[in-house]
Amino acid sequence: MKLSALGDIVHASIVLQIIHAHFPDVQVDWVVEERFAPLLEGHPLLRQVHAVSLKKAKGSVKNAWRQWQVLRALKRENYDMVIDLQGLIKSAVVSRALGGRCVAGFSGRSTREWPASLLYDVRAVVAYEENVIVRNVKLVCEALKLPFDRRAIDTKAPCLFSKSPLHVTLEQTPPNVLLVLGSSWPSKVYPKEKMALVAERLESASVWLCWGTAAEEEMAQWIAGHTHAQVLPKLSLPELVTLVEQCALVIGPDSGPTHVAWAQNRPSITLFGPTPSARNTYTTPVNVTIDCGKKIDAKRLNKHEMCIKTIAPETIVARAKELLHG
């Protein structure tokens, strides 16, 4: 189980193929927040995706009762094991409510909300500062008594699955580069003026601008007005996966769409400001990070730290050209 958010779900999705590699006949369900369910629906390694709306439940007794009924229905599935990859009190409560014979999660010292661990039967000790993808895999291995092998991460198949067609015609040549503009915090967002310089200096590529909110669309329109970049329509999550699979390179901040590139084995550059790059992205020869050079404590994040502004567009462009042209 990984309820939210987009990037966290993407980071957790690799565990499906690791579980099935050891237990080919296993049936796996995933409990997820309603708005992220389309990202997982139709996945060949999942039996079913169960959508919940815990955020809606906060503001209404009626909605809270509705969500409780959903969890009660799921309890009748009699799960052999429930694995909480979120590590929060709310996800631990949901995991326990599902009534599995065994509930696994992170130990108290391995997560920010240590009381969550009190609700688990199996508690995996994995350093909180450890890379999040490695953390997820180690938890699953501990819960299922499997050996941890980093090669399973390094040689992974694409983690997400989408049959959704893309209603945008991308260029055949030159290469298509996707710029991701938004993120969950304003301090994670790379300034539009500097992103425009990145787009402008990728003169031999077709540059596309991805957005999800009205503010991000406004940013995209501004960049398009100053460069040769093109603004994409608003995409569904399955369409986003399809788009990333067709791009030669994805550039953006620490956000879900950028992490999708890693999940699908597509080249990417992830820009980091107030979050730790070594923890939040699993680097490969084609999935690289650029950060502001400041030491970031994963347990003491400063959401107002704007150090991402110090990353020079020239640094991003140089790295992009290396990935595009080898």
C-alpha cells in the first residue's frame, strides 16, 4: 500500500516486479488515494486497485463513514499480508483496518511518524536517510523474507503500464525533450526565466512543456511565448506515462512526472533544491541529478529554502546535450 503522492507511488511501483519475480502466482492489490488510482489501473501485475479518499474524510462525517465502509469491505478479502510503504500514522491505521494476518511497515526509528510502527507486526529497520526506492524494496524483502539484491533495481523493467493513447503528435526528428514545470512545493520549482533559457538553448530539440495546475499552465504559456517550446494540453496520469515513454529526455524538479522517467527507463535530469537528491532519486547512467550543492537533512526539510534558483541553466543544458547525443 502507498496512498500518495504521485512521486511516492512511482518510487514504490518497482516492488511489484520484485514480488512477482519470487512469487509468480501471487495476487497483489494496491490501496491508493482516489486521484492517483488511474496511474495503477490496468497494471498487469496487480489484481485490483482500491481507491480511497482519506482527504475527503477529514472534513465530513458522511465522507468518513463512507471511507470506513470501503475499508470494511476490503477487510473481507482476508489478505495474508498488508505492506505499508507509506510509513505514516494514517497509512498504518488503514493497513491495520484492512485486517491482514500480518501487517508490515518501517520501524519507529525508520520513519518520521514513529507511532505508526506500533500498528505493525513486522518492522523493517531501514535508515530514513536511505534512498526511497531502496527503502521500499528493503521493506518488501524484509516482510516477505526475501534477499535484498540491488541488481533487481538496476536491471528493472518499466514499472508503470499505460495503454492510453497520446493525443499529441510528437516530432520524429529532432529529439523530443519534456520540461516538467511544477512540483508539490513552490521552493522545488525551477524559475520560469531560467527554464526558458534551458528551452532556448536546446535549439536542436523539440521542447514540450508539461503542466498540471493553472499556475503551471501560466508558466508554460510564458515560456512558450519567449522560446520555441510548445505547451502540451493537460494530461491524465496514463497519458503522462505514454508521453514520457516517447520522449528522449525529461527535465524537471523533484516531482512525480520527472520520477516517471526513471520508472520507465527513460533519460532524465532531476533538479533539486530543498530536498535531498541522493534520497529522492535513484541515479543511473541516464537518470541524473543536479542540485544546489547544499547539504539537506531529510528529517528537517525547509520548504522555504529557494536554493534551486542557484542552479545555472548552462549546467542543465550541458548535461542534457550529453544525454541526448551521448
